[in-house]
Amino acid sequence: MPVILKTSVLLIMSNLFMTFAWYAHLRNLADKKWYIAAVISWGIAFFEYMIQVPANRIGYSELNLSQLKILQEIITLSVFVPFAILYMHQPLKLNYLWAGLCLVGAAYFIFKT
């Protein structure tokens, strides 16, 4: 499997965990104290780091740091938008489209050889 594909798959998985760690408590634990939500979020984030660290190490074997960061940001937005719409029931806004277009431009320039 190519390094960029392996890195991307792992980063998608890690972003799923991180998105839930960062935001799901707003829906699921709204009635709990903030420190309970923080401890639960840390527990979820542990699994994110167990995937993200190897993903970045694998990616850095062929990608430079800037390429790795832009790839991460593209994946973050690609995971966050469906999460916001489907899980958090946020309305779809044109801002998502504009942000996505900006990331397409960023990807173009950072991966341009």
C-alpha cells in the first residue's frame, strides 16, 4: 500500500476518534460536569494518539512536514463536516464549501512539485 494511502487511512481513523473526543461531549455529556467530560475525552483521545503517531511517522517517511500538515487539515475537515451535520445535527452551510475549496487550493500548492 502506498505511504500516502496508508497515512491517509490512519489519519482518517485518528480524526474520527479526535472529533468525538473534542465535540461529542457537547451532545452526550451536556448534563455532566466539565471535568467528567474532560476525563472521558482524554480516554477517547488516547486511542486517537495511538493511531495518529504511527500515521505521522509513516507519512513523514515520504512526505515533508508541510505536506503532512495540509493532508491532516484536509482529512480533519472531511471528517468534521459529516460529523457536524449527521451527529451534531448542525445545518449545512456554504462556509463548509468555501473552507473545502481553500483546502483544495492548499493541497494543490503544497503537493505541487
